[in-house]
Amino acid sequence: MAKTILDIQGLRKTYGQNEVLKGVDCSVQEGEVISIIGSSGSGKTTMLRCVNMLEEFEGGKISLDGEEIGYHVDGSTRRRKSEKEIARQRALTGMAFQQFNLFPHMTAAENVMLGLVKVKKMSKPEARAVADTWLDRVGLATRTNHYPGQLSGGQQQRVAIARAIAMAPRLMLFDEVTSALDPELVGEVLQVIKGLAADGMTMLLVTHEMRFAYEVSSRVIFMNQGVICEEGDPKDMFVRPKTDRLAEFLKTSSFN
């Protein structure tokens, strides 16, 4: 039986009076690729950001690899863990964002090496070897010494993905990684993610690329107004949606 890597129970998140997540339950098994789809404002990105404590949450619990993330719960008392502990837990996940967040004064290789040296305490030669391996894996072997300003948007996003994966996370999180790219650059980034999926990497990704979600996902989660409205095999969900809301969403999406 596959091991549960991520377990989310009763996740609640509010911004002021606005409850963005209304008791979300979700689990991810080792090797699964789960795509989260839904309209803007449905809670997709917030859920992802709670997983690695980029957002605090008011209720429920998140466990990663059997370890509760972010908070100590003792009876009815709930306390945020120390920043040092949260930083250690955050390293269990890798995250690629809409924006690439690369350091402009560092080469592609130096951007990938930074976390390996600072967090993993690798020597620079060791970190460089890991960086070169992953940059080659994402198709950038000839761009390792280029600065972000010398790279296309698609190439920069691939560096960002290599940087996250080089840290050997237990779970990879992707947040709309193609949304800031010109349409002709989207395919090269999706191809990298497809390759990682084929390698068995455990992934949770928010995407608006419906065809990609259909082809690559083990499972799809459809979120609507802060709850999981429907989930299952993409081959079933996309062809025979059980809810009117999903049917309506798919009609207006890029899936056809």
C-alpha cells in the first residue's frame, strides 16, 4: 500500500471576515500527481501555501510524512512552532511559484546552489555537481552560467523548478507555474513536469492547463468556494462530471 505523504484534515483559513478554506480534507500518496483546478478565488493557492506555512491557518491540521506541520496542539491549546522548526519542516516541500523569484545577480547554477550550500550545508563543489545535474535534467545544460536576464521566461521557470527539486523534497508544490509565461513557452515547462511525474515524484499542483491535468494527473481535485467540490480520476471527471458546477467550469476552461 502506498505511503501517505500529505494528510490535510479540516483545513480552515480566513482573511478578516472572508473564510477562504472551509474545512478541506485531502491526502496525497507517495508517487501521486494531483492537480487542483477551480475558478479564481476558490482557495487553490491558499491551500498550497498553507502546506508549507507560507500562510498560517486557523483550523484543522496538516501532516507531512507523518509529522504535524506548523503547530503544536496540546488538548485545546494550539501554538505555532518555532521559526527554526517551521524552516526545517518547510524544507520537506519544494515549491515553484507563478513568478520565478531568481536572484538576478546569480547565474542559473548559483541560484540552484544557494539552498544546497546554506540549508543542506553542502560544499560548493558538491552543490555545483547537484545543480549541474538538475539543470541538465530540465534541459538547461548549456545555460548553467547564464544570468536570469539572459534567459527566457520558460528557461527561468525551469531554473526555479531545478532549484526546488535539487533540495530533494518529499513533496513538490507547483502554483500556476505557467501563468506568467507567454503561450509559446508554456509547453517546455509542462514537459519538465511531465518528466518528473514519469520519474515518480510526488506532486501537488495548482493549474489552469486542463489538458495537462487530464493527461498527467493521478487524481484531480476541483475546488469551489473554499471546499473540495469533486475529486477523482481525471478521465472520469473531465468526461462525466458529477456536479453541475464542475460541468460549468469545464465548459469555460481550456479543456475541449
